[in-house]
Amino acid sequence: MLGHNVIDHDLPILQEQAPHLALHQLPVIDTLRLSPLAFPQNPYHRLVKDYKLIRDSLNSPLSDCSSTLALFNDQRRAFVDLNVSHQTELLCYQALLAPSLKSDLGMLFASIAGQAPKRLTELRTLIPELLRETDPTLTRTLKVCSTRLDQLLEIDIMDETLHWPLAYTLAWLRVSGGNSVLAPWVRHQFPEVGRLITELRDTPCGQSDCGYCSTTHDPRHELRRYFAPIQDFRTEPDGRSLQHDVVLAGMQGKHVLAILATGGGKSLCYQLPALNRFHRNGSLTVIISPLQSLMKDQVDGLLARNVQCAATLNGLLTMPERAEVLEKIQLGDVGILLVSPEQFRNKAFRRVIAQRQVGAWIFDEAHCLSKWGADFRPDYLYVSRFIKQFTGNSDLAAIGCFTATAKPDVLEDIEKHFEEQLGITFERFIGTHERTNLHFEVLPCARAEKRHHTQALLEEELGGNHGGAVVFVSSRKGAEELADFLIGHGWACKHFHAGLEPHEKKDIQDAFKAGELKIIVATNAFGMGVDKADIRLVVHADIPGSLENYLQEAGRAGRDQEQARCVLLYDAQDIENQFGMCEGSKLTLRDIQQILRKLRKESDRRKGGRLVITAGEVLMDEQVETSFEAGERDAETKVVTAVAWLERGQFLKREENQTQIFPASLKLPKEEADKRLATAKLPGRRLEEFKAILSYLYDASADERINTDALMALTSLTKL
Ligand SMILES: [Zn+2]
């Protein structure tokens, strides 16, 4: 009797409906049960998706049967190969799952192994052989805790109910450390597998002679393993190492709130526990960060250390890049995933991580969670709601919050948020955010003198020396003008702001890193993209938007721990300008009220329930009177922010995004398209609209995303 998922599904039903059938007497082979053993490297055989068989036609029992047979033949072949490459493993499965020739799998395994099953007591020599460490860079002999293994060989192997879980555990352990994912159905149907792996790999036994525990659970050992040539953690002036303590807490699965200075080795504090966890139990660490440009830097940095399991998902990826990352997550190739908070509203992302066991959720730049911070990101708040749903009744994975901001009200806000949402309290790690090699100065000077002061400072710090400088200004135009002025004085200098093309930005950052470019004049669009160690001078020619921004930007200086200067050129007039800019980006109470009114109106019109609407649809209603208009820069962000505030006030609840993307290309030359349109006999007004849409599409670059709001604005289609 051969079938897919028959043990749990078909046979119990048949037993009830037709208990007298002769087939109940037959030995049973269930291809679902065999899958994780035959294909441990990748649980997704081409014919199986999670536990379901992929059907090539609906409701065709015959095609289900032939798919099952094809799957079984592949499994049999895999076991035949296993008998050649790792016979010990096959013999372990046989002893556990086919203990006699009369058992369900008895004949199958005997025919492949070519011998009768070993006795259970013989597993005491076979299993340790199977679990020998195979990584030549590691000195330990076993892949698991020897203390727990001894107990397992003595007691657990005699417990028949543990035989399937044990077989799955062994299959996973042999290929562990690479792209091996426990299929979600195994985790759910056989919770003992997760428990065994946790006990064998995640729980330090404390015995000094246990080679596995004394290496895997030691932060210093793991630091050298993944971050060589680094030999030890950074130490504080008092000799303690905060970095070590944070990493240890992370490896132990504690909820951590850590304040570490920018440039104080913050990312290592969550990357190292993430790598350690991925190796131990194959779990995924999800790192939520608002800094999209920095994500790629982090992933590249890890790749350069030959860490292959890092990836990022954010708004800067193209559709094919995104699809590739999603697949790698699903297949278990990814252990560290950096995501922007918006991803949690994306259905494809949610579906894919549901396939994985998540080991920890890390909030980088955690001050974005706080409404008191200048960088409050409403999407951050949604993430904890998602985590709560994702976790359900299972154990909550560790939460880590990392920030360079030590403002007490911000920290309290973060702690309160997680206590309310997830019922957790953090272990706090507070580092010094003092950087003794940085010299801070404020230089009063009139607006007109700023260029010359900047020029003089650059002469003092860079004249004839190595290293670079960054000059921050508050506007794009200011950046361009000051850069031109400095180029005129013979400096290798470029401007940098959000208006540049991605490749221009990249070229500038690369040249600056390499030292070919000495100076960058930037708006705050810079600052997070580049990690250059020898910046000797940071000048703020304009006053920055907030104290956090100032520390973040000035903190770019002197990463190499050598002396560096941070100079603020201050003119009382600057405050006015900066204040004016804040005013421009502000959302008024009236804006929020207007948006709420529109949402209520739409909700009523659609008879309540769920409302799907775009920012453009909200703003293009002429009765909605906001201080900003649909086409304006940041208009969408403002609507989203207003909705976030309404959500906080419990006026509404925002769910996942309903974005649909249709990849498409234009097939005709524009002239041809115009001709066809002309012959289409459309009413005059319609024709104009179609023409407008066409020329918009033809003017867009090939990989640009065009949203319906933009197209709607071209037409009279605003009243839907
Ligand atoms: Zn141990």
C-alpha cells in the first residue's frame, strides 16, 4: 500500500468507512514520511510542496497515483545512493523505522541495505559515527553535545515513540550547517524533532570536556570562526567587553536592548548570534532596519567574509532579484535576512517566512519605534503585531533592539511597546556612546563666510594628509554649489544627494572609500551609505535637523579610532531655515481629520468591512482638503503617517498591503501605438486620456514602477 500522506489522512478515513477492506492488512509506505529522510538537504522535492503533492490536474486520483509512484522511485534511488555514500545513516533509519522484515518498511530497507536490521543497542556505536564533525576547520569530534548524546543513546533510543523523530533529527543533523530546512509539517507533526535538536545543539551542558558545547556556545570561539582575523571583542575603558556580553545574551536567546555607539561594532552584536543560531538549528534571524542602502553594505560585508547565508529584501531590489531572495529564504539558504519594515505588509514575504523557523527578530535603529524620536517609523510598530500573529501559541523567538540613542524617554517607549505588545522585558546593555577620539567644535560664523571657513578647515585637516572629509549641508542646491566652490579650489570633491542616480551614488561612494575622492559635500541622504574608516573631518555647514542626526553624521568621523574633528559652522539664521523645513514636512491635525473623514466615507460607501485604497485616491477627492496635494513629494508618506497616527488612536487598523505588480513591456514603437489609437474611434476626451497614458508609459524607463495613482492623475478617472 503506497501513498502520499496516507498514514495521517486517507487510511484513517478508509478505516472508518470500509474497515473490512483487505488493503488494511498490507504493509504501508507513506512517501510523505520518507521525504525528509530521502531529501534532507532540501525538503522541497519537485513533486512535493510542504506536505502536499503538486497536482498537474485538478481532482485526478490517477495522476495523484502516478506522481506518488514517481516520487517513491526518486526516494528509493536516493536511499540506494545513501547506502553507498553514508551507509551508517541508512542502517540507523533501518534500525529505527524497519526493525523487522515484517514491519511496514521492512522489505524496502532490507532490499536497499542488503542486510537485516541492526539491533537498537547497536545504534550506540552507529549514531556517534554518524554525528562526527565533518567541518575540517573545527577541532571538535562531534556535531552535538556529548553529554546529551550519551543520555540519548542510553534512554531515548529505547522509546519506540521517538523513533520517527529521531530519524528526522539524524537526517537533519548530518546535513546541518548548510541549506537544510526542517519541512514545516515535520516541525508541527513531530514536535519532538525540534526538542531533540534544541537539546542536542542549543543547550550548553556546562561540561568542560564536551567539545561541542565548549566551542559552539563560546562567543570568542564563534567570533574567530566567522570574523577572523578579528581575535577578540572590543573592550570598554573599564576592561569589560560589552560586545561580548551582548553576543553571549543573544546566543542564549535572551531579549536584548542594547545601546551601542554608531561605529561601536553594533552590527556584529546581532550578526554573530544569528550565524551561530543558523548553524545550530537552521533558524532564520530577521533583522529589521530602516536604512535600505546600508543593508546591501552589510550583506556585502558578510559575503566578503565568506558568509553566504546573508540576504536582504527591500524596496531597492528589482523584481527578479526579489524573487530570487524569496526562493532562497524558502529553501533555507538564508540565515540572516535584512528587511525594511514595509516588507511585513507584503503577502509574498509573509508566505515565505511562514515556511521557516525564526530564531530571533532584531530591530536595528530601534529608536525608530519611538514616537519621541525624530525618526519615528510607523511601520516599525506593525512589525510587533506581525510577530505576535506569526508566533501564535508557540514560543516567542528572542527579540533584540539595537540603537545608538540613549535618550531615556526613547528607551522607555521601546520597552513599554514590547511589554504591551509581546509581554516581554529586556535585558539592558548600555554602552558608552562617548568617542574620545572625536573633537567637537562649534564655530560661530556668518552665512557668507561659511565657504571660506570650510575651505580653511579642509586645508588644516587634509592638506597633505591621508583620509577624507564630509561636509553636510541642508539642501541639494547648497551641496552642488559648495562642491563647485571646493572643486574650484583644487579639491577632489563631489556632491551627494537624493537626486543622484543609484549608479552615480555608488561610484561616488566607491571613489571616496578608495581615497580617489577626498571630499563629499552631502545632504543627509548620505551618512548611512558608506563606512569609511579614515574620515578626519566632518563639517556641518548647516545645522542638522535633530541631535540624533547630528550624532549619526558626526559619528562617521574617526572610525579608525585615530583623532578626528567634527565642526559645526553656526549662524543664528540657520535655525530659522531648518525650522522652516520642519514646518514643510509637517502633518497638521486638520490633515489627519480630513483623511479620516475620507476613509470613513469610503468605508460607508462600500458597506463597511475592509477598505482597500491608495494614497492617491484619498488625496484626489476634491472634498479632502489637506495642506499638501497628491502630486507633491512625500505626499504618500504623509498619508501613511496619518494612517499610522489614526491607528495608534484606535480609529482604524491597517492590514497588509494589497499591492499587485504586473511586469510588462511595450511591444510597439510609439508612432505605431499612436496610429492605432487614432483609428480606435474613441470619444475625444477618452482619446486624450489614452494618449496621455501612452506617452507617460513610453517616457518611463524600462524598469520603472508605475503606480495607478500616477496614471489616474493623467485622466478624469478620479471619480471611480
Ligand atoms: Zn555539551
